Amino acid sequence: MNILWALYEEASRLETQLAQINRAIGILSGITEPKSFAKRVVSATARANMAAAQKRRWAKVKAGK
């Protein structure tokens, strides 16, 4: 049974390596790009509206207590 378990572990390790290689190939060939977190640009008016809405939500929560 130990040999079977060792084979499962080796297969898992090889699958991980293959996934990493495929990801590298994709990045180098331009097929897939790594995920980047772009900052969202929000206007001052939109920020003010979001802040006001959040204050209203918190007011409702605090009023319920």
C-alpha cells in the first residue's frame, strides 16, 4: 500500500509542476496574462455619494440596536 501512496503523491507533484509549466508557457506566449489588480478611478462626486450611502447604512444598523 505504501508504493501506491507514493505513486499518488508523485502524480500530484507532477500535476502541480505541469500546471506551473503550462501557466509559464501561456504567459510567455501572451495567451494569458497574470492577474493584476488595477486601481479603479472614482470621481470625487462618486466617492461622496458612496460615503453618504455608507453613513446611511450604518445609521440604520445603529438605529436598530
